[in-house]
Amino acid sequence: MNRSTTTPMPQGGSDFEAIPAQFLFFELDKEAVAHLSHNTKPPHRHSYQEIIWVRQGSAEHLLDGDIVEFPAQTLLIIPKGRIHRFVPAPDLLGCVIRFREEFLPDPSHLLFSQFTGHTALQLTQEQAAGIEAYFSLLRCEFKHADPYHLPALRHLLAAFIAKLEELRLLHSRMMPQDFTRTLGIWNRFNTLIEQKFKTEHAVSFYAAELGLSPRKLGDVVKLYTGKYVSEVIDERLIAEAKRRILFSNLTIKEIAFELGFEEHSYFSKVFKKFTGKTPSDFKPNNTPA
């Protein structure tokens, strides 16, 4: 890979986890796929947002403990901080976009939520052709990027994200009027839960902070996730617990305490309910990436 393919290889060609500055575009060509296949990392997390386009072939993706195999013409959206591992099949071709959250003019809670599981969009031929057009423009802008081109790149990325949000809504079969009246609540809920999930576990707290009844909040969360608010809160807690088990030297008791569980036994019970394992059993032998 070289600059002519808009894929600046990190020094030594060994670290595909790097991201210079605010934005990175690179091709998943045969060389990149061979490298990734022979240098599979243990589950790890990034400090940036990532979108992977599986144009051809397939890939196995682990996200916060769940493993799914995705076919060609799939877009994978990986929010920053999520535990993940991407394993491409030998015949995979595609590309990757990585960017810092602050590079996007407005955050996208619809795509980069911390508690909606795998965000994977399986596209039709027609939709894939449209997405390829966006990637072509992003590739071109990134190839010629300089301080004067960054505004164009930023707004092109924003347009691309808006298109992906549109596609996700089409996949969800949500009615336009439902989206229009609930998106603001959904975004505020995402922001609030990220601020408070370690200390506030009650549905009533979030409903009151948002000026809603618990039932109304439940209707909105169900619309976007298909789950109860209490499930979403617990899943966010368990996702964070997984990250701390994998990426810190804290004991299970310390993690439980930091996540607002007064009883270590109750934390273990909730953890096992969502993962099928106790926190101690979940701790891997791998060293964190």
C-alpha cells in the first residue's frame, strides 16, 4: 500500500491501529488483509470511531463479547471504546475510515451509541453503489488533504454519516414521524447515560432528568433498541465492566464498586446474566492490546 492508494502505512507496516491527526482512510487490499490475518490481535479498543466497508468476501467481528460473521456489502460501525476484534477472510476487499469524534461537526448517537450491539448495515446493490461513490470522494479528499482541504473533508464525512443514518433508519423500518419526534430524546438519553451510568442505575432517574415519565422513556428506548431501559442501563454497565476486566489491573470487587454496585455478589449475578460467565471466568489470559 502507498500514498497513491490513499493508504498511508504506519512505520514498519506493522500497526493498523494507528490514526494520524483527525482522519484516516485506507484500503483493505490483499496486502492489508494478509497482514491482518497473520497478525490477529486479541480483543482491544480504540480511542476513535471506525467504519469498515466489506466490499467483497466476508469478515468475523467480535464486539463486546458477541461474535458475528458478516458477508460482502456490509458496513460495520465500531464506536470508540468498544471491545472489538476484526478478522477478515482471505478474499476480503474493502476499506476503512477512522476519525476522532471532534472531527465530525455533530456527534451521531444513532450510529455510534455505546449500547446498541453490532451496528452492521447489509446493503443492496443499489445502496452499495451509492456508498462506493461516497468512499471514492472521501478517498480523493484524503489523498490530497492539506490544511485547506480539511473543511471539505469534514463536511463530506458529515454527509456520509447522514447517509448511513438514513440507511440505518430504513433497516429499522422506523416511521419518519417516529424518528422526527424521538431523535432529540434519544440523543439526550445517550449523552446522559454516558455521564451517569456508573452512579445512576434507576430508570426513574433518567426519566426525571429528561423530563419524561418512565413509560415515555421506555417507549423511545424500545423504538431504537428493542429493549427495556433497565436492560440498556445494565448492558452499558456490563460493557464497561468487560473493558475494565480486560484493560485494567483492578480486582473484580474494585470494578464492581467503581460501577456503583454495593454488593460484589449482585454485580457478579448481573454480569453472568448478560455474558453467561462470572467476572472471574471472563478475565482472559491475553495481554491487552
